[in-house]
Amino acid sequence: MFVNVTMSLLEGFGMTLKIFALTLLFALPLGLILSFGSMSKIRPIKYVVKFIVWVIRGTPLMLQLIAIFYVPGLIGQWATNVGYSNAIINFLRTWSVPDRFMAVMVAFVINYSCYFSEIYRGGIESMPVGQYEAGAVLGMTKTQIFFKVILFQVIKKIVPPMGNEIITLVKDTSLARVISIYEIIWAAQKFAKTEGLVWPLFYTGAFYLIFSGLLTLLFGYIEKKMNYYKG
């Protein structure tokens, strides 16, 4: 039984890792773009981005998952029943996310990119103005200053808070089961429902602890390597 449970949990954990990896792949660069938007000197862009970040950070990820997967379809169904034009109904349907996994990815990427954007923004704004002025004196463009002078110093500053968010992401992947994605907690619940076994639910903790521990070691190594940047 232990082997069967382990194999089933490993299958669910594979989906957990998939959600984790794809979220980081898309949320890390999108978060940097959003951070630029929140620091933009163009006020409409700045306020729109800040409003989006405020809404996403102020509402639960579970609610966002439910909204992204169910709400567009419900609105489309309501529009059909009320008798709106086909153009409006088709427009609403184009915004629906029919695939459960795609809905999970949209929700996770949007959510974590907003959190990452605030970490990026804090790191960038913490840099001394003299760093930019020195680069300008050397004849560097703003882009060159950012990527050659500022970026690695920012990375050094944001490794600890970024590491905390990424470890939180590991645990948040369990929320995917809200819209029936088969991840590790779902796999454990299956044994509780069909065979009355509760211990697989606690067994999942070992998977999370091991993975989080490996990430902790990785971020500790990165932080140590980045000690070169003392600024």
C-alpha cells in the first residue's frame, strides 16, 4: 500500500512541479515589466498598474482561480439566456478559459507577477541615485546603466524576499485542486475518500518539506555567491 500511495503522490507532485515551473517561467519576467509600469512617469500607466497590483494582492488566489475559470462562462450563459446579441456572447466566450490547467496558469502567473513586481520595485528604488549618476558620467545610456550596473545589485537585494515568495508558491500549488486539477493533495484525498486512509494527506508534507528545503539551500547558495555585490 505504501508503494501505491507513493507512486500516486509522485504523479500528483509532477503536476505540482509543472505548475511551479511554468509560473516562475512567466511570472518572473512579467513581474519585472509590471514593476517598470508601477514606476512609470506616465501617470495613467502607473496608476493602472498599481491598481491591478493592489486588486490582485488584496484578494485570495483561490478567489482568482474561481473567477478566471467560472465567471466568464457564467456571464456568457447569462447573456445567452437574457438574449444579448451573438456578437456580445461571442466576445464573452473569447475571454473564457475552457481548459482547467490553462485557467490555473493564468491565475498563478497574474498573481505571482504582481507580488514579484513589488519585490522588483523595492529593490530598484532602493538603489542610490549616485549609481545612476556615475553611469551617466561614464556616457552610458539608461538601459546600459540598468543592465550593467543596477540589475545584479538589485538581484542581490531581492534574493531573500523572492526566495520566500517562491517557497510560498510551492505550497500554493495545492489550490489548483479547487478547479479539479489533479495535484498531490488531490491524490492524497483520493485515498481518504475511497479507502479511508488519512495518513497519505500527512505524507504529502514530506514532499513539500523536501522540495522547500532544496529551494532554501539553493537560495542560500545564490545569496552567498551574490555577496560580491556589497552595494
